[in-house]
Amino acid sequence: MKESFRGQSNLHIYFAEQYLAQIETTDKSEWGGHFHRATAESLIWQLLLAYQCHLADLLEQQPKFGLRVPAGHFNASSFTSAELPPEILELADREVHSTWLKSLVDYPFLQTTASSPSGLIATDAVRMERIELDFADCLAELKSVIARHRATLMEY
């Protein structure tokens, strides 16, 4: 079977589901709270990878636009071409206006605060006002968008 961005996106969604199940069944204080944070950030990373693979799949499935998959980290807002597939235009708009996608795309993995002593990562999480995501909501929303886009791609 040939490797594809669509298959890769599916695999990252699967891994995100596994991390979500793990988060929901483990004690938050395990490993002093580090296990929960590491698992949560692994879930976020899997969602980001699934999202990027979905964008790459959209480009690959619509060759008439002549866009290539960029190297490195990218999102829908990264594209500057005058003519973009409608799905990418939609996602670029969602990256600005949709809370779940904006939070996911802009998620700062190493969150520190200027008020922390020496900028250490291992400070009190309450004082850090850590960005929290609704993981189940992000996963469901991403799966819904991907499914809808794939259904419209079948029409081309």
C-alpha cells in the first residue's frame, strides 16, 4: 500500500485518540503532574500533525492549483498564493476566528511567564495561567472538518 498524507493524517488522529483515552484514565498527579502534561502535549502534537497532513492531502488532491506542500511547519494561513482551494481558505479563516483551531495552531508548548523566577518552566501552574484546550472538542472538530473536506473532494 502506498504511503499518503491521508493515511498519515488518519494515523495521527488514531494516536490522538489513544492519548485522549490515556488522559481520561490516569491520575493527574502521576509523575508530579508531568505525565498528564506530557500526554496532553503529545495529544496536541498529534492533532497538529493530523491537521498538517490534512492540508497536504488537500493540496495533493487538487493539483489544478499547482501548490506544493511546504517544507517544515505550516498551517493554512501560511499560503500566500492568489488562488487557493476553498477548503484551505476556510481553514485559514478558522485559524483566526475558530477558538479550537486558533488555540491548537498557536499552542505554546513551553509556557512560561515573565513573573516566574528566572523564567523557569517548573513554576506553579496556577500562576502561569496555562492555556487549556478541550481535547475531546478539538479532536471531534478536527475529525468533522477532515471528514467534510474529504467528502467534498470526492465530488471533484
